[in-house]
Amino acid sequence: MGLIVTLLALFGALTAALGVKEHSLAGGGAIVDGWISSAWSSAKTLVGKAPAAADEAANEAGTAATRAGDALQAGAEKAAEELNK
């Protein structure tokens, strides 16, 4: 609860300060709103990419495990051939 109140107070103070700079409280609010909108858009984009990146990483890990298994099997077969000589 305290975090929300602190954030609201911070945005209010920032809006007021920018309102003085812009000579309009609405202008200050528009600047803060633009910042929040771009941050929200970026966050949604990052969250949307996370599942795809996780799927890609899982596929790459599966491919690497398959290659490691194949190499291990080939090594075991070569060792068995050497022992049978």
C-alpha cells in the first residue's frame, strides 16, 4: 500500500513540476503519460517475446542433447569395436 502511495505522490510531484515548466498542468501530465505509455508498451513487448525465446532455448537444448547422445553412442560403439579386436 505504501509503495502505491509513494508512486502516486512521485507522479503527482513530477506532473506538477513539468506543468510549471510547460506553463500548463495538462502539458506536464501529457509528458508523464507519454513516458508511462512507452514504458508499458516496451514491457508488453518484452513479455510477449519471453515465451518465444523460452521455446527456442528449449529446442536448442533438445538438439544439443540429441547431438551429445549421438556422439556418446558413436564413442561407445567405437570403444566396443576396439575391445573386440
